[in-house]
Amino acid sequence: MNRFTLPRDIYFGENSLEVLKTIKGKKAVIVTGGSSMKKFGFLDKVEDYLKEAGIEVKHITGVEPDPSVETVMNGAKVMREFEPDLIVSIGGGSPIDAAKAMWIFYEYPEFTFEQAVIPFGLPELRQKAKFIAIPSTSGTATEVTAFSVITDYKAKIKYPLADFNLTPDIAIVDPALAQTMPPKLVAHTGMDALTHAIEAYVAGLHSSFSDPMAMQAITMIKENLLKSFEGNEEARNEMHIAQCLAGMAFSNALLGIAHSMAHKTGAVLHIPHGCANAIFLPYVIDFNKKACGDRYAAIARNLNLSGNTQDELIDSLTNMIRDLNKVMNIPCSLAEYGITKKEFEANVDFMAENAIKDACTGSNPRSINVDEMKKIFTCTFTGEKVNF
């Protein structure tokens, strides 16, 4: 038996934020990151709309990129004191991920982080609050997924928390928020979305429900990402929808080792998540093609890429990804990113071992061991093609 889970409601399109005027509740805590949502007026809109609905509001602000366990626990403490029946998070993936994790420890104060990292092992949420997610970036799609990524800086590990309980009740995908992204963030989040869609299309739990969403997202990203990077308003709007489709696909089909590697590299080498995925994706495709080459070829055909044989089509797909990276100033290897040989060699064993343990590795289409993971990491450092 399989399962396909989505938010109860997704509001999208122009002025979709206004649905907050109709929300029922008594108290809402709003979780945000930096100052951009305040700067552009969206945070004030959210607060005003909730107050118009008769809801008392409290803020948790300053969630950092790659939110920490400490940030999560501090936020949960604030929630326990305020006792909201609504948790509203607005911003990029970090504040929404952090708010999801805060939700767990708000409702279950005695639960531990060590328990929370066990995939699909959370207790039943919504005992105290429902969750509303409002993304400002077009990449993580955490507003529609069953995932939250939290960093344990002491252990130097990013942990993806995975449980259908974490899927928000309401997602508000208002394109106006995406217009505020600077080009570098457009590039990184866009390639994160592309990685989500491609990995979902080949992942272990892909299905007739997830495949159309993944393929449509890939098509939309190919058509709109570069134009969005250049500042085209309509392309930005389309990317905001595309990343959401990719999120619904991967939340159910799951992901693969590009994400496992990105999680562990991000915590050790501090490479932004979307940038890491963009670097790793072509190498991972070359590794996985022995297990699912036909599906990668299907993606290439759908995008009208060149090639007569399966290998030629797959090469066209990886070349397309590298071309996108180059145009958007994303490095194609860890060395090109600026990681030194000494730094890489000092950390590769640790990263490989922990990437194998990552929750995303189990759904990768081709099984992998630590030695193979280390060899892929080495190729991503040197830029050599994966041929094993």
C-alpha cells in the first residue's frame, strides 16, 4: 500500500495572501527569518490580515539560514508560553522548516530531537495547532512537503526530519513574494527545485500520482528559470508554481543521494543547499543511470534534448544542468566552488559516512555503499565524470 499526501488547501495566484482574513482561530504565532519580509511589507500584511480575522498575534523572528536545534527549541518554548492554535510561517525554507520542528516540541515538550530524526516516527500533531506556510522563495517547497531540515552544529550534521504529520494544513503560494528574490537566490532555489523534480521522478516511491507533477515541474523550470534569473516577472510567477509542483512530487516519491550529499556538505563545508544540489546533480545522474537510465532519457525526450541513444539523451540532460549552472554563476565542482584539497580530504570520509545514513539515501534508485559515496564525492571535487 502506498500513500500520497498534500496540504488540505493550497491558495495560489495574485493576492492569495488575503485568504488569511478568513482563517478561524484565536492565537497565531508568526515565524520568520531575516528582515526581507518586513522590508517588503509582507510581514505587516500577514499580521494585519490575521488581526482582521480576530486573531491575536505573536512573532518569532530571526530564524537563521540552516536553522539550528537551539533555534527550534527556543521557538517551541515561546509557543508553549503563548499557546497558539495557529502556527504561521513566512519566508524561505529555513523559517518554515524551523517552524515545523518547533511545532513538534510545542505539542510534545518531552519529545527529543534524537527521536524526531527517526523517519516517519513522529507522534500525531495538530493536538494544539494547525500550520500555515507562506513561501517567499521558489525552491524548497517546504510549504507542501512532509520534511524539515534542521542542523545540529555540534555534530556538524544536517538532519532531514521526515513525517507526513509535518505537511502543512494550508499553503499560500503568492507570487508577489517571489519577486523580491535577488538573482543569486533565484539561481540556488531554482536548481534546488530542479533537483527535487528530477530526483522525485526516479526515486524509489515514484508513482503515477507523483510522475506528472515531477515532469511538469521539470518542464516549467527549463522554460522559466533563466528568464526568472534575469528578472522576468511572469517567469518568477511560473517558477513559484513549478517549485510547488516539484515539492508535492518529492514529498511523496521521496528523493535521492544528491540531497543526501547536499545535507552533509552543507553542515561541514557550509555550501548553500541549492548550490550544493546544483553541483552534485549531474554526477548523481551518471551514477544512478545504471538503475534508471530509461527514466532520465524520458526526461530528456520530454525536454526535446538531443540524442538518439539512452546514453546520448542522458548526457544531454547533464549538459543542460551544467549549462544552467554556468549561466547562473554556479560552480560545476567543489574545487571550482573554492573548497581546497586539504579541506576536502579532511572531511570526505565523514561526509560520505553520514550521507549514507541520510534519510534520502534509502529512496535513491541505485543502492550505494560508503566507498562508492566517497568516490562520487571525489568526482564532484575534481570534476571527473562518474563512470562506475
